[in-house]
Amino acid sequence: KQEVTQIPAALSVPEGENLVLNCSFTDSAIYNLQWFRQDPGKGLTSLLLIQSSQREQTSGRLNASLDKSSGRSTLYIAASQPGDSATYLCAVYAGTALIFGKGTTLSVSS
Amino acid sequence: EAGVVQSPRYKIIEKKQPVAFWCNPISGHNTLYWYLQNLGQGPELLIRYENEEAVDDSQLPKDRFSAERLKGVDSTLKIQPAELGDSAVYLCASSLAASSNEQFFGPGTRLTVL
């Protein structure tokens, strides 16, 4: 059974820092991996989608990498801002539905 | 382009009452998902539709939950009767197709059962 783990569960950083969020999954047979952002009381906003054949994807200050063989993905956020404060969820897709981790709650202080 | 629309955004009911949630996916998206998110957890799949067909409902508690997607567009998820443990956020998502496509989520319906 696929399991997704996100470390750390919570992270607090000062504005301007670069940071890395980690995601690991137990079964490497995935089609893709998706990173989401969730603000309190809101739905999920898709940040980046990495297909299984890709190694990384970039969008603005965000860069996500995928190492399928080791079951790992990282989300790199450059020059963090207070507006980046949210919960970040990683999810893998293996043909039926997304399997999510519990998320990393990020707090960026000004 | 409009995103995934869900209503209501919030619902408070007494236990044993029925409740229904509605979802309208992004236009042209054939695959529709209902997920359940408990506090502090990631979403978990309840049911997946390909057009009007429910192709994966193995996680749907069929004794009290039901869903439909008439005409392969919008969908309704129902709970009857609701229990205290059903308090959660119910999320709807859609994608162009099931395989390898990006999923887009609606704002969710937060259900509180008293």
C-alpha cells in the first residue's frame, strides 16, 4: 500500500530564507507527483506537477524535484515571503487517485 | 476559466439528518473525484467518476454515503444519516482524464455534525 510521508510537519523561517520541504513515498510505481498549497479553511491549489519521466519542474520561486527510484521529492522555495505561509501537501498518483501526505505547515515571519 | 465549484461552503447539521454536497467540475474535465479531509490529514479518495460512471468507489461507506454524476458533468454526494464522525471537509476535484493529468480542487464543503 502506497504511503506518503512529509517532513518536517511544521517549519518556521524568517522572510527571505530559502527552504526545502521533503516528501517520500513507499512505492515507486507512480504516474506523477503533485505539490499543493492549502491555506486555512480553503481548498487545495496546485503548485507543480511532475510526471514520472521528469526530474524537476519550476514555477517562479518554486522548484520541485523527483527521484522516483529512491521514492523522494523535494519542494524548494526561494526567497520566502510571509505570503508563502500555508500548508504544503505532496501527493502521488498511481492510476486511481492521489495519495497524500499529511503536509508541512510553513510559517514565514516578516 | 472557472475553477471547480462546490456548494455549500459550510454546513452544520444535527446527527442523523441527511446532507448533500454539490460539485461542478472544470468544463471539459471528464474525471471527477470526491475526497474527504479530516483535520490535520491529507485528503483521502471517496469516489472517482469517469464521465457518468463510478469507476472506483471502494472507499465510499455505502451504508450511508451515495453519489451520482448524472450526464457526466456535475455531481452530488449525499450522506444519510450523518454521524458525528462525518464532520470533515469534503473536497471535489477534476482532471481532463484519469491518467497522468493534473487534478484541480474546489474550495471544499466544511461539514459539522452536532
